[in-house]
Amino acid sequence: MTSVRIIVAGDPKPKGSLKHIGRGRLTEQVAGSGTWRQRVAWAARQQYSGPPLTDPVAVTFVVCITPPKSAPKRRITWPATRSSGDLDKHARNLLDALVDGRVIADDSRVVELRCRKRHCLPGESSGAVILVRPMSAPDLTGDLT
């Protein structure tokens, strides 16, 4: 298997916690979270046509978030605010979308995860770039233990 690269345009949203709204119904707490997940899944199906990957994989992604209008214009800032969402919740939403988009069979197949969120540069559109690559053999040289 070769690496799979998926490019998704849109406004990245983290996966929110589920909120009970009555009569056994649940909804996402983050507005647009489900729409973003569907957009990523659709892009994955368009850009990957093989069977879902069942072997261990490494996933690397970067989400590019539109900076607020109040952000400084002459220096680079990081989206380290509550409104930009937690990075781990962005990861949860993207990994779930990769399962929905039939790129990976289950997110338990992910054995390495590298991710970053950043503000878009001037002229750059918001979205995400996702790379899924096979893990051939354990690489213990960079192990933290």
C-alpha cells in the first residue's frame, strides 16, 4: 500500500461531546461538527478508492483555521484559544471521518498520530491536509520509554 493524501476545504470543527436534548435524543455540542465530518468523509471517498485499510497506519494531519479579524496582521499567531477547539477533538473528528470515508477500517488501526492546528496564512483557504501511510515495522528508535 502506498500513502493516501486527502485535501479537504472548509472550516475545520472539533468533535464535540454529545448533549442530551430530551426524549433520548443526543446532539453535538459544537455547531458544524457533523457537517465537517461529512465533508472530510466525502473528500476521502473521492480521493481514495481502495478497500478500507486494516493494517496498522500512521496518520498525519494539519488543520488550517481562519484567524479571527482581531488577530495581528504582521506576525504569525497560533489558534490556542477555546474557540479554535482542542487539537485532540479535531483528531477525533478527522479519524472518525476517515472511518466513515472508508479509508481505514477502524480508528484502532492508527498506531501513530501527528497533528497540528494553525492559522491560515494570507490568501490561504481553511481546511485540512491528511496523510495516511502504512506502518511496515515497529520503529522503536523514537520511543519515549
